[in-house]
Amino acid sequence: MRSLFRFPNPVNETSARLVAAGVVLLCVAFVVIRQWWLLIPLAYGFVARVLAGPTLSPLGQVATRLLTPRLSVEHRLVPGPPKRFAQGIGATLSVGALVSWSLGGHGVAVVLVVAIAVAATLESVFAVCLGCLIFARLMRWGVIPADVCESCNDISRRLGASAARSSVA
């Protein structure tokens, strides 16, 4: 049971970006057709990914098992804890949107979903993870202990990996 509720570390950035693209599509569908039930798979997906990475997430499964293996691109591995933190932000916003909609706060729900769509677009198109940037800032401020993500804290490892990639190119 322990392996079921485990977030991967490291995370394949290609898979993360594909999941983000799916989130963008779901958010756009909600904003366009304003059907409350679209908030259920959105919120479920984020909560499932926070709890177990892609294991319990249909979108995560499609990205990791079907799409990523078929892409002939260089897959980059990135630290898992910041990605989990980002999924937690998405879970908070999407559950907030679902609760807001159910309480009649339709405008609030739409704003929350648009915020998710913006963040997911940045991730999927530009590989810019807003949750990861917030995570890094919180680590720098000491709010998140350094031992939560040792690879995040080890700049020499990231610089070495970056130098190795650029020397191959």
C-alpha cells in the first residue's frame, strides 16, 4: 500500500508537461461551457496526483504510460517535491472552485479555474512551473526545510547536469 501512495522523485518533465496540457484543455472546456461537473475530474486529478503521483490519476496514466513513451524527445528528470507542491496548489484551487460553484460563487470558480489554466499553460508550453518557483522561494526563506528536497538545494548537481547537456549538443 505504501508504494501506491508515493509521489515519484524524480519526475519526468515531459510527462508533467503533458499532464499540464490536459489540465489546460479541461480548464478551457469548463470556462467555455460552464458545466460544474467538469470541476470533478479537475479536482480529482489534482488530489490524486498529490496523493500518489500519476498512479491514481487517469490523466497522469495517459501521460506517463501512453504519450511520453511514444515521444522521441530528450526526457529531462526534475525533482519531485516541487512538482508535488505545485499539484497541491492545483488541488487547493480546483477544490476551491468546486466548492465555490456549489455554493453559488460561479464567478469565483471561474477565476480559480482561469488561474489554474494560466499556470498549467506556462508549465505545458514553456516548462515554467509556478508552484516550483514558489517552492524554491519558500525553501530559500527557510519555510520548507532543505531536507525536503536535497536535489533542489544542491545547485552544483543542477549546474553539472546542465553543463553535461550543453556539451553533448
